[in-house]
Amino acid sequence: MGMKYFFRVFTAAILLLAGLTSLAFAKGWEPVIDPTPLVPDYILAVDKESQKLHLLVHKSPLHAEASFTCATGQVAGDKVVEGDLKTPEGIYFTTGKRTGLKNYTLYGKMAFPLNFPNPVDRIKGKTGYGIWIHGRGKELVPMDTQGCVALVNSDMDYLDENIKPGAPVVIGEKVGWNNGTVDQSVEAVELGELVHKWASDWEDRDDAFFAAYSPELFAKSERRPFKAFKNRKKRIFARAGWIDIELYNLRALRGPDYWVTWFDQYYRSGRLSSSSSKRLYWQKVDGQWKIVGREYGPSIHSLKNKYLATKREGVEKFLNKWKESWLSADMDEYISYYDSRAKQGRRRGAESIRKNKTSIWKERKPASVEFGKFSLREHPKGLLAVFKQKYSDSSGYSDKGLKKLVIRPENDSWRIVDEQWRKL
């Protein structure tokens, strides 16, 4: 009798806890999207409580350009396991567009799949797949999907005209905007700085790059040991003579207990160059922001021309400083612009260049050095700058020629690895 009573009490307690857990999930995440310095140009915001999807546009202020009635999962709360009929809550991205769907009644004529489960979802052990924003071939009824977000077909047409692949989607129990706290902007700026530091440490090819990650959580999201990721990167670092990375269009949004940063990336090393869209997921570990997951976004056009335009100002400053050191005949300053193994005409190595210039400047100092406009293009060793050069010295000698400089990136500047000149 006593044992039966114990089991009845135990079972009741378990059911009570399950009920409380269900209520907790039903309460859900209630984000407020603040116009931080890194907020994207537009956001799809799904408010499950009001069954509304808003197209938020980042113009002063952040506002709803359009709002649509939608339907979400049949069960309230955040999606946890496959088949629970719940709509996931968090930050997601569209991964493309599907048309010609077989079940028109359920999905209408178009769908935008989402990247559920995202890396943080995988860390939390969430399961499921096939979460879409899609149309409907029947009457739209609130909370009537298996976990997707459904709209009437005409509203899907509007979205199709106004969003691109990789569109950010915020899904919450209640979603607000423009009333966030100051800490969102502070955190966004901090995360932006961490992204740039991560890229800089990647260029430096040292252990500081790996310190940006949480080995344990990153391994869970990647579903492979962190050591495998680290060893692969170290092999690349060992082979690379240099790495240069430029980031563009950096954006960030705060999720339930994480941030997502995403950007376009141009990567160069030797003969390899690539343009890609990338996302980094961040969580706090022992009070420090760490990368816990990553994803690639949609394919993008080549960033090569944008990269060269970005580099032009820095290269021009480098050339001017190098010219000034040459004109002033400051040997230590002049030689600091060269790689230790640099070539200058037939000379090999910085020491050989130093000896030659020391000998020349001892007899006749530079009087004038003029550079014309330069062209810039990629080179396996870095960048190739080509320009016309006029030179004269204190003896009255002068010449005019075409200068070709190959420069490689080093920290925030450049080093000359090859210098060639021919008379014009």
C-alpha cells in the first residue's frame, strides 16, 4: 500500500513538472529588436502570439514596411524535438526558394526554407527539419501548421519581390522593435570588434585565432572534435606564406541566449581567392563571448574588385612613405619596407639592396622621386602595383621608367618582395 502511494505521488510530481515545463516553453522568447549599429537592412519578424509576420526595414526609425497574418505551429512554445508541432524560436535565415511544391494545399506555390536547426539548436540537442515560410492553398487558420510559418500566396509574392536568399528571420512568442535596451548596441559593437579581431588573428596564423572559440560547444555544433578543426587550420597556416582577409557588410542580431554575426568575406592566400557569405554564432562562456558555431550563407558574386578598391588607399600610403624614405636617404627606414628575401633587379635579399643603395647614396643623394598613378591587381605573392617613375639625384642624373612592385601583406601594412624597373 505504501509503495503504491509512493508511486502515485511520484507520478503526480512528474506530471506537475512536465506541466510547468510546458508552460515555460509556451511563454517563449520575447525579443525586442533595437536599431543597433549592426542591425541588417531588413528583417522578417514572426510574432507567434499575434500570428503576424512583419517585414521590418532599417530606415530611421526601424519600422514595419508591411505586416501579414500568418499561421505557426499547432502547439505553443519553442520547437524542441521533431514532430512536436511547434515553431522554433530564435534567429534564422532563408536558404533559398522552392516552387512547384507537390502539396499545394499545405504549402501553396512557394516556400522559403529556413536553416533550422541552427548551430545553437544543435548544441541544445534540438531535432527536426523542414521548417519553411510557405504559402497556403487553403484558408489560413491560426496555429495550423506542423511547425512552419504559413502565409497566403499573395503575401508570399510580396516577400519574394522584397527579400533575397539569406534574409534574417526573427521568430519569437512576442516580437517588438525600437524599444530595446542600450546594452544591445553595446553588445553589437563588442561583437563587431570581436569579428574583426577573429579575422586579424586568422591572418596572423597563430593560437589567438583558436582562443576565439569554445572548443566544447563548437564541437557540438560541428558534430566533430574541435581538435580536427584546429589541426586542419594549422596545416593550412603552415603552408600559407600569407593570408589576407577583408570583411564587408557586417551585421548582427541577438537571439535568445546567443548572438549571430554575419558578413561577406574575401579570402586570399597565394593563388587562392574566394568570396563567401559567413555566419558566426556567439555565446558567453565564463563571461567571455566565444564562437560556438558557424555557417555559410548564400553564394555571392566575386568581391575581387571591391577588395582591390579597399586596398588601394592603404597601398597608396605605403608607396608614399616608401618614397619619402627613399628621398630622404634614410637607409634604416627605407630598408624596413622590404621583405628580408626581396628582389630588386638582379639583387637578392634586403642586405644586398642595402649595400647597393648605401654605395649609391654615398656618392649622390636622391634629389627627386615622382610616382604616377598606379594600377593594382592580384599577384600570387600579394599585390602587383605598376606605375611610371621619375627619378633624379644630386649629380644631375635623371631617368624615367616603369616600376613594378610586388608587395605582400604584413600586419596592417605591406612589404616589398619584388621590385623591377625598365626604362621608358
